[in-house]
Amino acid sequence: MSADRYSPPSAVTGHWHAPVAAEAVQAVVAVPGSKSLTNRELVLAASADGPSILQAPLHSDDSVRMIDALTSLGVTVERLPGSGPFGPDLRITPPATVPAGGVVDCGQAGTVMRFVAPLAGFATGDVVVTAHESALHRPMGEMIRALREVGVDIDDGGAWALPFTVRGRGHVRGGEVTIDASASSQFVSGLLLSGARFDVGLHLRHDGGRLPSIPHIDMTVEALARRGVHVEQPTPGEWIVPPGPIRAKDIAIEPDLSNAAPFLAAALVTGGQVTVLGWPAHSTQPGAQLPELLAAFGARSSRRHGALTVTAGDRLVGADLDLSAVGELTPTLVGLALLAEGASTFTGIGHIRGHETDRLAALVANVRALGGDAEELPDGIRVIPRTLGPGVWRAHHDHRLATTGALVGLAVAGVEVDDIGTTAKTMPEFPELWQRMLAGEDASA
């Protein structure tokens, strides 16, 4: 199954007039499955010792890119009969032998480029790894260097970037490698996900600046443990993966808690209350920290019957936060900061300059386009609330920027998101779900 035969739900595209909230939002919302978990479980299922079923996976541009990449490496992915609210379950069957001649087109998906490149080393010949031209800037040099150290032959023409060719030999030696993952925790996760299949396993160390997005690494370690691969962590920034099989297993995917962020934040912006269904009691997703983060802006949170409810406080106040572990939540929190009473400062997020776009520069430009005040810091952003007016909020091919424009538009008339279709990267249903929330619909009904 490939992306031309299987695609996520159709999404609204083009310029989108962000709706203004006429009253306090009171809604119960369900969001699709986690992108981070879906793509990790797809890779692990593709490397397992038998078929696996993913229940309630995400169906989006990023997950389709991952499916297409794995299919090009000989993996079989089947849609199962029946369907949940956001699409069918999937059965993944690994190939007996990874064929040569595949082309892995990562699109704009960082998880695909960092997670699939190690798998290409198991092919029996050449595999080309490329991406959309807007994503060729994303950091890959450290991953290329690390893969070469564990025995993967990569021809990148000396560019240390995409596109490149992996000259597969049917196996990967593995062993010890030191990597600077300060630009992306996905370098660590990509190597860990395949490390058990290396001939001698993997002994990985991080040596560099602050390691970002540690919850995503914890997510990878936990996903491996569920499939019988127990990663040792002797010291912070060190991981040992023993060689051995990756167990086939049926896995249920949690809702995407980071994609829930703009909906929960809408409660604060409008002075209302939003409940998100299916909130896990324990999760390694960065979005699991939202109750504590939103509390810094004055919100109250409660959990009941597997759902999280966020209620606006008396005031939306500014906050000073270290977001190094949850950088992907920065755009939503900047949206809140724009509408708060008092300045906000977010630090520990210099690495998000290398995401779908330079998120810090793009956020500052969008804030200023609406008459707001924000400035980049060496490792973050400072937002000073000002009276905002109408204008174009540019998505820059970045789904989280697009949803932030929708959030700001709840309180500022005349905000236009220039490309709402970019939300299809992780949530094609976003415009529809946003309208349902504003209508006060109850997703549990």
C-alpha cells in the first residue's frame, strides 16, 4: 500500500478565515491518534518478528509518508475492515528480505527521515532517501555520521544532508557511536528503534548541547519495552540496546495530546471549558504536561472517566517557562501569551528553529504582522501583549503554526491563516473539529 493508493481524510486547503468565538467555549472534543506514537509503532511493527495490528492509528500526511516509505522497503500495510471515528486499524507485515531499489520520500516528516534511514541499511542494495524541497534544510548530518559509524554505507555527495543514497548490504553492524542530538531528539530515537536489529546491538551516547524533547526519547524506550526490547540507560544521555528480536504485538495508539493543545487553550482564550476524551492516565507524550503548563496561565484542570477538562481561570496571565522538554507546544503557548495580561518568556527551545520551518522566526513575524510584540532570544522567545488587529497569519508549511493562527483568531477578528491545509500533516480534520468545538458539540454523545 502506498500514498497514491491510500491517503488521509481530505482537508480544507488554502486561505482560511479564523472564526471568532462569540461566547465562552463549552465543548467535549476527541482528537485523532498520536503522530509520534503511530510512526514509532509503524517502524517497530515493520521490524518485528511477525505481523502486528495498530489500533486507532493516526491517518495524516506524516503517517501516510511513513507507510509509503515502509512499503518501498517491502513492508505490507493493510487497512482492516471497520473504522473508528478517525479511520481504520492497520495490519503491518514485515518483509522476509528488504528489497533494493526503493525510494523513500519523506515529504516534510522529520520522523520519516530520521526513523527510516537506519532501516534502509537492511536493504539488499541501493535505497534513495529524499524529501520535499521545503524539508531538505532539516538537520540530518549527525544522523548520516552516526549511521556511517555503525556500518551503513551512505552516499550524500559530501552534503551531509538529504537527498542521499543508502547502499544497503542486508545487515547493519552496529556497535558504539557518539552523537550530538542537540538539534533533534529524533536522531536518538531513530537509532534506538533499529538498534536491536544491528548485528551487535547499539551503544549510543549523546555528547553536545542540551538534549531536547526528552519525553520523545522516553516514548521510544517505552515502545521498545512493549515489544520485548529493554534499553539500558546507565547514565543520562547513554543508551544500550542489546541485539535480538523485536516482538510482534497489537498496539492501541493514544490520542495525540499535542494536537489537543489548541483545543484546550481555546478554553483559556474564551473564558470557557474544554474536555478532551481518551486522556491517558500515563503517557510519555510531551502533551501530557499540558495541565501543568496551562496552570501557569491561570487554568484549572481535572480528570474524570478517562478525560481531561481544562477550565479558564479568572484571568489569562503571562508565564515564564522552560519548554526544552516540550518544544512542540511552543506555538500554542505563544498564542496564549499574545492574549495574556503580562509578558511571557519561553526558553530551552532554540532547536525548534530546525523544525518544519524556523518556528521562532516565523512566530515573531506572525505576531508582528498582527501588531503584536515579540522578540527572539538565543534559546527562546519573549512575548509582550499588545492590542492585535486583523492580518494574515502565515503557516510556513507548519501545522502547529496554522493551529496557532486559529487560536489567536478566536479573540482577534480578521485573522486569516494562509494555508490551513498544512494541518493535514498531523490532523486533516482540524478545521472541522475546530468548528464543532465552537458549536459546543459533545464528541462523547
